[in-house]
Amino acid sequence: MWSVEELVSHLSRYYHLVPGDLIYTGTPAGVGRVVAGDVITGSIDGLPPIALTIAAA
């Protein structure tokens, strides 16, 4: 597995990354699909957390 620094460095060779870009790296084993009503949260040290609520299609 790559560190965050390695991942950003590698992707920066092919894409112009700017603040706010999201990098999706895959799904860990055992994780189910996302359905309406799910809340997805994420955080990075030093930044405010983010929460997304999945709405119905």
C-alpha cells in the first residue's frame, strides 16, 4: 500500500490536482454497497471533518 504522500505524488504526474480534489482509492474488504440513508464521514488531521448523506436516486 502507498502512503498518502506517495499516492498524491504519483497521481500528480498524470493529473493537475488542486485543493478540494478527492482521491478515491478503493473499497476495503468487508464493506457493503452504499444505499440511500447512509452517512459517509471522513477526516484529515488539521481539517474539519466531512459528512455526506446519501439521498434516494
